[in-house]
Amino acid sequence: MLFNTWVRNFSFICFFLIISCSAQTSSKQLFDLQLQWQLVENNDKDGTIRHTATFFITNKGVVPLADTGWTIYWNQAPHLVITSKGDVTVANINGDFYRMFPNKGFSLMPGETTTVSYISDGWIIKESDAPMGIYVEIKNNDDLITIPIKEFEVLPFVNPAQYTRSTEDKEPFPDAAYLYAQNERLLSCSSNSVYPFIPAPSSWIWGNGSFKLPDQIVISCAKDLLPEALYLSEELKQRYGLQVVVEREEFTDSHIQLSNILTESNKEGYTLTVNADKGIEIKGNSASGVFYGIQSFLSLTTSQKENRPEVAAIVIEDQPAFPYRGLHIDVGRNFQSKESILRMLDVMARYKLNRLLLYLTEDEGWRLEINGLPELTEVGARRGHQYRDSLYLQPAYGSGPNSDDENSTGNGYYSREDFKEIIRYAHDRHIAVIPEVNLPGHARAAIKAMELRYNRLIESGKFEEANTYRLIDPDDTSFYISAQGYFDNTACVCQDQIVTFFETVVDDIILMYKEAEVPLHMLHTGGDEVPSTAWIDSPICKEFLKKHPEITDTRNLQGLFFAKLVQILKKKGLQTGAWEEAVMVFGANGTWWPNPDPALNGVYTYVWNNLWGNQDLGYKLANQGYPTILCNVTNFYFDLAYDKDPREPGLYWAGFVDTEDAFSFEPYSIFQSTNTDDMGRVFDKQNDFKDMVRLTSSGKDNIVGLQAQLWSETIKGRAMLEYYSLPKLIGFGQRAWQGQPAWGTNSEEKRLADWSCFLNTVVQVELPFLDLFNGGYNYRIPAPGISIHNGSVRMNSSYPFSEIRYTLDGSEPTSKSTIYETEFSTKAKNIKAACFNVNGRSGLSTTLNLNESK
């Protein structure tokens, strides 16, 4: 034993000598780990929800691992580690950042494998919850070496203990039979019932024949519609290669005529007439209305082989139900490039959305360059390993150890010119970009950046200047854990520096809009998820409360701070937007109610919470007089996974959201479209909601719009952004434009008929467009259903007419696999099938074990 221990220690010492003395030797060759991770189970056997997981660590290097000198780091969905077993300790650091380090006596020789198990609170049911961005830190004297662990595998989730959250989890698992049954609900939809495009217009009448645009098209427009005419011209050139001439003259001898009606009715309304002989006429109640008429015209075009679009004769009268039709994109947690945002703006224009709430600041990232405060992007736009030096933020969401890695979605920001390009591009498409600067919670990136600024100025002897933008009370000992697991993400609202900081940032944003020659009407201040125990032990806040005895709960300090922000923005001519928490008063025992303070009049409230007894919260705020935007989590949180399949990425803390949920939303009777809770339990709508507040007639007038959300904890890069948002965004576009559906108030048969026709339009019109537009979009393709009927295999899809291919040997289907055409018999043990689009891209596969199904 003594000899073996000596050998192990001697080998480990030699490893560090080699690292120190040979710059030519690759540390990857010497120190090489292979990791596997397995979710063992979720359980609530003792009344506490927990999950157990295991790492399998294999030493593939040439030197042993000893009990000092190395630590493994990774990111994972934040859960508190309760205990770990083995010769290694697993521990939380902050947020979603974890580490694993050896205990005394640990040893792992080359070729050996060790097992490390740990138990954490909460549940895990998704592969996207698994560890990511894993790397090892090696300490060699005063040097630190970080090596990404490239051989890492998440073992599949294959049994109910892995994909069931607890005994309360009633969400059905989307296996082959369940998917088949769901798809069987779809009704047949005649060709006459398919919409011309989505969002479906208010009314339309098909005519006879079609108009085929010539090679050279003349667009005539009123003088004030030149931007819209130029937009249409560019789209026709890009999509079809046509030559276009734009004339600002009277409407003579033109193929497409654009004009204003200029009525006082719905300003975004329009009429579109396609005449087989005379061409196209688009009239709008405003330039916006004309632009939406252009979108409808483009949606009607079909490209022929010779690239000359042909448009069926039709007369359309159309207008939106809501003035606010928005999409929220979080670029703080995982950055999205300027080009990806521009692509999303094109899609938003297609579906007639008119607001982009761009979430620029978060705990894990500050994404906009601000004059005079370079630390905001120097620190806040980078994530790397040596976070303790406050040079950048800690790794998050798998961003890895390299703060200069341009391929990491943890790094990046919009320069002033980038941002101006985004807001101009949006403005040309009649989309207003609303910047969101979140305070006082979700502010870790700003806090860390301003601490670096503070320390630098202190070192230079500039004590007064150092405190100008400092966002914390350095003596605050309050303990809290934020919703994302942070204990240091909330700015101190009891000092003037935070107001100075906010106003400085806002003034520079206003300047960017002015330089871009784009109007700015609203700024969103966030205000969500402030930890309930923040500021309790802040000396600055205790002193502040002595001067404000009317505030008896520290949580209500946020309301006083928010009122200051509202007044600042009002003086600058801006409307204020905020999440619901910012306009609530907090009482004892967890109670809360809308803030009646007249200083908050006109604040646009964005309401996400329609669960856990808050199903009527949006109506309460609208009835109180707040302009209200419904962002209901059960219908419009597109970062929630489509379904429970462990392979399907996304979150699920509020349940699951698919395209049908977005499509089926009823703005004026939300209790009808709030069907299940976060655990999939079906609501008894008559009893569960009977005592909740209903929408009054004045409250109805205060429902100004709808918004879909894309929070980015699990969204990395353009492909994932598009996968999460499409086709959900198409369903949202339908509802945001049409408003309360005609079938409303619990008419399931009519709803299902409308849903079926909507899906037919998606498959026949919208997906072919998305396959070609801008080089193609990575929309989600659903897994097919498979079932056995009288010994024969049947398959179906939620996308009518989609191509299904299958295998009988257990392999994953490819674009060359057998096409399913009609039911068949087989003696194979299992069958795998997947749906494919016209480009040969597939969605997740479905597996049916024929032995188990009999």
C-alpha cells in the first residue's frame, strides 16, 4: 500500500514537472478526462423534491489524478446540491455555476474510472438541464491552466423516473401512441377553408384568375409612401430577381399602386385588391397599414420556375385587433448576433408584429455599448474562468472558460453602430425596438462592471468619482437566493447612485435613437424577480427607512424606486414599461395587489404570471387602469419546451408551450385558455376560477396587446433561436393580429376546426416560405405518431401532408429511408420514424417497440 501510494504521488509530481519544463508538450495529451453524466432519478419520497445524478470520470491521460491540484467546473440548471458521494465533492458556486474537487486520499490512475454521485433539490427531466461547458482547472504553482473536456456524454433518459418530476406530475409523456392520438384530433380542412396566409385577414374574397408580374414592374406610390415602395421593390428584387421601377407620380400604367386612405379608423388597417387584368392596389389607413398590405401581397406570391411570381385574384379587408403585438428576445443570458436579430425582424414583419422588446441587460450579460461606461461591456459582455478578479463574469449556460472566445454565446455585445443598424432595420419594417434595462434585480453584470470601475478609480485616488455609479451597499449582509440561484444580483435602491446610473444609460440610448433618426417612445425597466429578502440587512436601507416610516416592508422599497424611474422617463418624453412585479404592493403573508399610486399612471405593465392563483392578475391590473400587455406564461413563453420528451430542449418550470397553446389563447376570456397548471394537472375551470376577477368593460379597453417571450437560458445561437420560436411565433402572430377568436368561450369543436385549418395553412403556405426566405429558417419539425391497428402500423403527423420516413432495424431515419405511404404489417421488433421537410431536414424521431405495443 505504501509503495502504491508513493508511485501515485511521484507520478503526479512528475506531471507538474513536465507541464512546467516542456512548453512543447500538450497538456491535453498529459491530462485527458472523459466524462459521462447520468440522471438517475427524480423522487419526492420523503416529501422533498430531489434528483440524483452521477458522473463517470475516466482518466485517459498519461498521469494520475491525485487529491490536489485540479477542479472541474461546469454550468447546469441551478439546483442546490444537498450531498455528494465518492472521493470527490460536488458543490454550487453561484447561479448555474458548479464545481467538483477531490477529497483527501482521492486517486485516479490512467485508464481507471470513478463514479461520483450527488443529490440536489428540485427535478431534472431534460437533456438541456444536463451539465454543459465542462472544463478542468489545473493549478501548477501560481499558474492556472484550463482545459475544456471535449469527451463528454449525457446518457439518455429512458425510464419514467428520469422524465417524471414527482408523483404530482400529470403531464403526459409524448410517446408514439400519445402523439398518434393527438394528431388524430385534427379535422379535415377543405381547400376553401385554408387561409390565404397567416395571420389570416379579417375578410377575403377570392376572385377569378391571377395576375402574373412582368419582368419589369412599376410601383407607383404617394410621396409619403416612398419608404414602403422601396421596401417592396427590394423584396421583389431579392426574392424573385425582378426589375422594379418606383414612381412617385399619379397612379397611371403601374402594376402595383400604393396609396393612403387616411381615415380615423384603425390606423394599421388596409385593403388589398389583386385584379387579374389590372394588377395590385394596396390602400392603407396609414403608412403602417400600407406596409401590412405589402406583407399580405408578398405572402400571396408564388414563385414559378422562371421566377416570375403569380398572385391569385383576391380582395382583402384587414386590420389588427391590438396596437401592441410584440416579441421579447433575451440576448443577455446568451448573446444573439446582429444578423440573427435582423433575421428575426424579417419574420416579425411577415407575421405583422410591431414591437421588439430587446432584453439587453441581465445577471449574465450586458449587451449594449454605453458612452462613458466602457466597463459595462468590458466586464458585462464577457464570461471567463478567472471571474474572482472581476475582469469579466463567471461562466454561465455553458459559455466555457475563455472570455475572448468569439464563438461562445456568453461573449458579445452590440456596438453603438450595431444597435443603430438594428433599430433602423426594424423601423423600416414598422417595428419599434423597445430597449430593456433591468433594475434593481437581474443586475449582476452591471454591479460587477461598476465594481471594477469603482476599484480602478479608488486606486487612482478619485474617491468621489468612484462612487458615482456604484450600485451596491458594500456593508449589506442581506442573504437571498434569486430565482436563478444568485446571491449578489440586486442593486441597492436606497442610494442615489443607482438613479444616476440609470439616467446616464438612458440618455445614451436616447442619443443612439436620435443619431439613427428613429423615434423612441418607450423604455422597459424590467423590475421582475427581485429577491424578497434583498436589502433587509443593508445599513444604507435601514437609514433610509428611518426617513420613510410609511414603508414597513423592505420589498416595497422597489415601488418607491420604480416611481423615480417613471418620473425620469416621463421628463424625457418616454413611456415606461415594466414587468408586473414593479407595479405591485407587497403585504404580509405573501399577499400583493396593484399599486394605486397615481405617479404610476400610464405605466405599461407586462403580465407573465397566470398560474399559482394569479390567473386573473392581468385583469386586475387592466381593471386598475394600467395599460396591460398579456404575456401569459402558459401560452406565450416560447423558451418553455414544446413537450415532455427529454430530447426536446427548453425549460418547463411553468409547464410546456406549443404552437397550439399560442394559437388558442383567448385575451378576453383567459380562464378558457388556461387549461393546465405547471404539472400538467387539468383545471376545473368552473370551480378553480370561480372567485377570480373578471375583466370589466373599462379593463378590456386597457388590454393593449400581447407579447411572446424568448428567454435564453437554453437558447444558444441562431439555429436554436429559430427552433424555439418557429412555428410558435406563427400561432402567436395569428392571435395577436386577430385578437379574441370567433369561436371563443369554450366552443371546442369550432376551435379544433379553426386549428386544423390554421395548421394546413402553416404547412402549405408558411413552412415552404420559411424554407426559402433568407436562406431558410430552422423551424421545428414535430415527431410523428405511430400506432398499431389490427396488426398494421399506422403513422401520422401534426403537420398535414408532411413526409414521414421510417426504419425497421433500430437506426435513425434519414432522408433516404423508406417513405410511409400507407399502413403496413411487419415482424420487426421496433420501428423508428421521423418527419422531413423538403430540404431533407428532420425533426426528432419516434420509436415504437412492437413487442411492447401488442
